[in-house]
Amino acid sequence: MTSKQVYMKFLRNLIRNYFWGSGLAVLIVGGVMISTTLSISGAELLRLFLILASSLCMMVISEILVFRRHVQPIRELIRQAEPDLAAIQTAYVQTHRFPALSVQRIMGPHFLGLSVPAVVLACLGIGQGWLTLPYYYVGLAGIGAVLVAGMHALIEFFMTARAIRPMLMHIRVLGQRLHGEDVSLDGRIIVSIGRKFQLSAFLIGTMPLFLFSLATQIRLASSDSSVDLTASYWRWAGLILLLGIGFSSLGARMLARDIRQPIEDLHSNMREVHEGDLQVRASDLYSDEFSRLIAGFNHMVKGLDAREKMNRQLLQSYYATLAAALDARDTYTAGHSTRVAQYALLIGRETGLSEPELDLLNKTALLHDIGKIGVRDAVLLKEGRLTDEEFEQIKLHPVLGETILKQIEPAEAMAPLLPGVRSHHERYDGAGYPDGLRGPDIPVFGRIIAVADAFDAMTSDRPYRKGMPFEKAWAILEEGKGSQWDPLYAQSFIAAHKRLAAAEAEAALGGKQAAAGDGEL
């Protein structure tokens, strides 16, 4: 359907709903009250219906004027061949407001447009002798008009809420087709569900009481009942009304709370999911349809959690594969990136980094030498001493690594890794490369990886030398604290690695003793 066809159908539905609501509330309820409660002649009854019809016409005219203003943003949207996103968003919000606007129109133009002309014409009729009714009946009729308007507003609200759905869907399609944007309220609340249920339940509970009390009063007043009987009736009716209002208010509040509570609980859980907590589960405390909704929410979160774990595993495998591909170029450095990552995590845990920080540190350490992919094999795999020119080529690999990682999408996923990759050969005294950073100016991951990288280089075998013992490497790190390496991270690694080495030695000794004992048996 075209935009104009959708709009015209939207208008037809609104107009149809309006006349249904008006007919039900004004003509049927109001007419039945008048015809069944007043003891008047047929001629006077006809005059009252003429007054009611005339007032109804004035009410419709006033409501049409207000309705045109309310529908203006939507009409402007339909008139434009290619509306901008702002016009689409404005029309979308205005369409959502239509149920609430329908209540405003009914309690404003509807009530005033109906009651004011009706009161004036009725008073004029009584004054001219066309109606033989007491003037206080006009006051009762005004109260009845308020009740009828409330009933009409209730009916119109829910009918309009249903009628706007096709228009909302069409506006969303326009936003996606013309601008590639999903138009939405973005969490904005037009009418809260608590207020909606509370007012609806209150009106449903009290409206019959007021109508019955009012109709009974008119019936008593039009009969030959005494003043004492009328006064006695109102004492009784007042008590019944107070009890009915109290019960309706309490029931409406309880119903609204019963609906609002599970929604608030789900919204709180959704906020936790949005913040990254996929372990959250909504409590199934409800035995109605919300139980099904909560079960669906929990099932969805479980699925998201499983997919997130799979993505993390795939991503970790991706980093490990890149590191392995790099290390495979040289059999003597095989496993270097993995060991550096293990040492870096040892430092990170020793210094109290959080789990998210440790995850980023691990990824950075795995890829810290990725720039060596851009270094020629003749230089990278040379067994002898490098010339100054060759060493300058090697010194380019941190910048090359940063450049390579910048090409990987999404860029925001790689951004936290770039500082550590670029700066892992900086020295604490400022004599490192590529930027000559000094002390705390060196990114934290760069300072940590510098210690882990140096230790693995010292303790790993090379073609031209054998790896040194741990004790000697610890001593070199101790000596280089504050000059080549950050003293905090160097000392933290020494302490943590000594404990790890001692624990491994103790475990190995225990294994040998157990094996010896088995041999004796």
C-alpha cells in the first residue's frame, strides 16, 4: 500500500472508532438514562433528544478542529515525497501519542462541546416552558456528562491504541527504506502501563456506581418521593459510593502493581545484559503469561551467553593462530608469543589487573611481534650478529605491528591492543624505541610485555647461544629495574615467577618420589 492509502485507512479507522465510542457512550448510555429515569411526556423527551443531538453536532465540530491539529505532523509526512529523518521521527512519536491525545480531545472538546451547549439549551428550554424540569436537573446532567465523557475516553483510548499500529509500521518502513534507520521511541514512555491500568480499573469499577446513583436520584426526584426519602437515599448512596470508590482504588492500584512489577524486573535484567552480564537470569515468580515471557527472556540470555563464549573462543583462537603463524617462521622462536603472553598474565595477576584488563593484555602479548611479518627473512632469521642497518629494520616491527592491527575490523576491538604492541620495546629510562618514551609515559601493557619479552628472550635457546638459567635472568631483571624496565613490573614478575618455579620444582620432586616408591613396591 502507498503512504496515502495507509494514511487514509488510518483516518477511517480513527473516525469509525470515534463514532462507535460516541454512539455507545453518548447516545446509548446518555439516551437510555434520560428515557428510563425521567417521568416526562413524549414531547419533552423529544425536545431533550433534540438538545442532545444539537450538542453532539457542536461537539463533533470542535473535536474535528482539534483533531486536525493533532494529525498535522502525520499529514505533513505523507505529503512529502522523500521526508527527512526528523519528520519521520516526529510523525512516529505523534502517532504513538494518539491514544493519549484522544483522551485529551474527549475530556476537552468533547466534554465542553457537549455539556456547554446542552446546559445552555436546557436552561433556555426550562425558561421558555418547553421543558418542565427543575433547574438542578441541569447540574445533575452536567455530572452525567462528565461520567459519559470518562466512559467515552476509556473506550476511545484502547480502540485508538489498536488503530495506530498499521500507521506505525508504515512509518518504520519509511525510515528504513529512505534513511536506513530504525525509527523507535528509544525507551520513551508515552503512557505508563501502571497509570493506564490504574485509571482503567478505577473507571470500570466506579462508573456504574456513579451512573446508578445519579439515575436513581433523578428517578426519585421525578416521582412523588418525599424530601426525607431523598435525603435518606443520599446518606445511603454516599456510603455505598465511598465504599465503591475505595474498593476500586485499591483494586486498581493492586492490579497496576501486579502488572508493573514483572516489567520492572525484566527491565532491570535487560539493563544488566546491556552492561555485559550474560549470567543474569530473571526470577520466575509469576504464574500468569509473564512466566512465559520470563522463560523466553532467560532462554534468549542463555543463547547469547553460549554465543558469546563461542565468539571468545574463536577470537582467542584467532589471536593464537596469528601468533603461531608468526612463530612458525623461526623454529628457534616457536612458542615465543605464547610464553610472553603467559609471563605477561603472571605480572598482570600479581599487580591486580581486572579480568577484562587481563584479557586485553593476553591478546596484546600474543600479537606483540606481529610486525615481524613485515621483516625480511634474511634479517629476521639471521643467525649471526645484525648490522646496524639490519637492526634498524628490526626496530621497525612495533610500528609495523600497529599498522597491521589498524587494518583489522572492527577497529574498536583492536584499539586497546595498539599501545602495547607499539611500545613493548620502550625503555623505562627513555632509551628505547620507536618513540623514546620514558617511565609512566610508556603504556602499561608496553611496560609489562617488555619484562615478559626480555625474560623469554634470555631463557630461550638461540642458534648462536643457549638459553640462560632462570636465576641469571632474574638477576639481570633485578639489575635493570628503573633503567630498562619498570621497577614495579620487573619486581612483580621476579617474585611471581620464583614462586611458580618453586612450586613446579616441588611438584616434580614429589612425582619422582612417588615413582621411586612405586618402583620399590
